[in-house]
Amino acid sequence: MTSSRFQKGHSGNPKGRPKAKPEERVSAFDIVIDRTLTVVQGGQERELTVEEALQLKTYQDAIGGSRLAQREILKMIRKREQAMSARQPVRSGVTLRAQTDDPRNADQAMVLLGIANADNDPVPGLKLQGWAVQAALTRRGRRALWVKELAEVRRCVQNPEEIKWPRGSAGWVKVDE
């Protein structure tokens, strides 16, 4: 058996290859795009970067009817809107204020969302919209309602005659045992 300077399974360079220092690579394009140009616009001279001048020319071509330029302008607009929305907080058109100690808060939310309407006949309260009750009954599947459940739903819905009540295999309504 011959012995060697490097044993099998052990690196000859325990620290590994030195990491390359990050270099800031500047391309020819970066150098050209940052240059300034003197542009005469409306009889007045203006200083523009090459990037600004290209954007201006693309804008003029888009107005002139170039479909390619129009697509580029739309991309620029989309990119600008995304950058602006990332900087600004999200604002909603509806402002809801939660009051945890007010039990009527859920009632107010249901009225605001159009799920229920205020009803003062004969006792003040809310009456649910038929579409909301129908959606809830649909989620139950075809299970029939108990008599007490049916009476409670009828009492709380605005137009109970418009509701399509579940017809399970056991019939329209189960009787309490």
C-alpha cells in the first residue's frame, strides 16, 4: 500500500476555494443609456438621457399608429402602475369599523352587504334576503329540515314563499320524535 500526501476522503484544501469578490459589471448598454442628449422640442432645447429619449420616441410612434410601439407603451404603463401600487397602501372603497363590544355590528354588516334588511314588523330586527337563505339551504345539501328549523327559517326570511325548500328522500319536513 502506498501512502500519499492526500488521504482518501479528505480535502487537500479544507477552507475551500476562495470566494470571488463581487464585481460591479457595467455593460456597454448601461454606459450608453445613461448618456444625455440635447433634444430640441417645441423650439426649446432640453437635456434627456438616452433612455428618456427612447421612451419619448416610442410614445410618438405609438401616437403615430405603430402597434409595436403601442404595446411597448402599454407595458411601460403596467410596469409603472405596479411600482406605484407597491409603494402605496391598499385602499378600499368601503371602510368598515369593527366594534367588538357592539352586538349589532354583525347586523350592520349584513345590511351593508345586502344580505338582510331592517324590519320593524312586529318586532324590530332583520329579515334575511331570499337569495342568502337559498344559498345557505343549498350548502346543506338535500337534507330535510326539522319542523322547528323550518319555522325559524320562515320567521327570519323576508319572502319565505320564494324559497325552494329541500326535498330529501325523507320528504319535505321531518317530524320531531
